Amino acid sequence: MSTIAASIGDNCVDNYLPPVNQRFIGGNALNVAIHMQRSGAPAAYIGVVGDDEFGALVLENLRRQGVDASYVKVLPGKTSRTDIRISAGGDREFILETDGPATSLELDAPTLRFALGHRLVHTTWRGGADSLLPVLHAGSPLVSLDFGERYSQDFIDRTIPYVDLAFFSLPEDQAGEAGQLAHEMKARGPRLVVVTMGSQGSLAHDGQIHTQPAFPVEVVDTLGAGDTYIGTFLGHLLNGALLPVCMQKASYAAALTCTHLGGWS
């Protein structure tokens, strides 16, 4: 197998409403796969697209980025779409999210074997793969999960026993709560908990607390910055980088993502 990491879950067309009026390929799990690949960790993406022009565009872009898309399933229907509005300060607002066939994510036996053959498997709170976590965790890969900022207590309770690397996000005005969140989540089983806080930087807990300030940039669009952080962090981690280096590389890459529209350039 040429890939060492797999990202399972959502993809979408990010549809920027007027006055931007542009479309990009995105989605949490897809973005992470691309940034792992760009960070030197050959990656695969596993998910579902529709049999429309945007599904074909998702597959084309994955292949152009060098991500293995051989286990992406094409089903009848329209590829998932997210309508986005950008504020004057560059913050993204999700106006409408339509899941399309992405809600039909199921791993058949060959796809599951493929996923289990990786050193790391990543998924997200929107990935639709949370029911697979016990199987993935019982296999050989490290399991990484992006809980994002819209996680529920029920979702945490169902998933965190099967997670090795847990990523959370807090709004900037709640950055003071990051240490407590990391401590509480670390006590529930993960080897590592990372909390991102936008312009307030990031914090990691692996038995001790590590902090990383954000890199200041002129923000155009914050969409995908968290995915960039996670994918870059995981890519460098898989290549043997120390935790502070992973955080620094991830923070810098996330800052660069904020300087352009879309989750990756």
C-alpha cells in the first residue's frame, strides 16, 4: 500500500454566495486528506459523491492533489453542497448544508480492509463513520477524530473511548476553557487532545500541556483553517516530527489558508 493515512467522511461543494459567487471543493474529511498529502503523508480519501458534475469534480481534484480516491463510491444523486457567506472580517457563516448521498456512507468489506491497512485513520463529527470507530480502534490504525466546535455530549460519549487523537475547536472568546477541555477529554482515553482557538492559537495535551500561538495574517476566509491544521499536524506527526513542531507547522499552514478563499488553494 502506497498510502499511510486514510480520511473517511464528508465532502462537498463549497458554494460561496454573492458577492463572492465562486465554488470550491471541500468538506472536513476531504480537506484533511489533502493536507496530510501536502504534508508528506501519502493519503487516501474514502467517501461518497453524487453522479453529477460536482461528484466528478471532487474525484478529479483529489487525483490532481495526489490523494488516492479509488475507494470513493459514486451514488445516484447530487453531491453535497454547503452555501457559505463571508463576513467583512473573513468569518464564514454556513447558510445551508445539504448532505446528498454522503449520508449513505457504508464501508463494504474490501473498503474496510483498505482502511484498516493504514497507520492512521481520520474521520470527523460530520463524517458519518462514527459507528465504525469500534472496528477501526480494534484494528491496527491510530484513530483520529475531529470533534469540531459543534460536537454534542452524546457524540463525545459514544465516540471518545475509541479515539487516540482527539481534535476540538473553541471560539476565540472561550480560549480560556481550552486547558480544562483538554484535561477532561484526555482523562477519557485519548493519547493526545488538541484544541484550536482561532487567533488565540492552539493547545495540546499528551500528559503535559503544550501551546502554540497563531500566526497573524490578513484574513480573507477562515473556512478550512481547522481542517488545514489537523491535516498538516497529522502529516508531520506520521513523519516523526515532535509535537511542538507539528503544532507550529499546523498553525502556519492554517494561517495561510485564511489568506485565500476555500479550504485549500
